[in-house]
Amino acid sequence: MERQFFRPAKGRLVRMPGDGTRIPAEGRMVPVDDYFRRRARDADGELLKQAPKPSPKAKASAENGEG
């Protein structure tokens, strides 16, 4: 099955079907199925072909152990 990066819309909580775990605000790879197509269509998030590259500011925060 095809997989793409899914990032929830700001302020939205999206869970993985099956186990109910939350998808983090920064997103994660998910299977492209009816559930995630519907989430994207309903503006609960967006499907991206690949994970976005972190911004220099986010990268520096991660390297410094900041959240």
C-alpha cells in the first residue's frame, strides 16, 4: 500500500485508525487509504508526498534539546 506523510491541520486531533494513537502535530507517515483521504478532504490535515524538511529554527531547537 502506498504511504505518504500526513500532517494534521493546526488545532486538529487526528488518530490512527485501529489503535487510536494520536498523530503528532509535526505529522508522520501513514498508509494512503480512504480514512486519510477523507481526513485530507475534510480539511483535518494534509497528505504530502514526502515529509517536509525541518526549518533551520526547528532543527536548531532539536539539536539543543528544546521542544
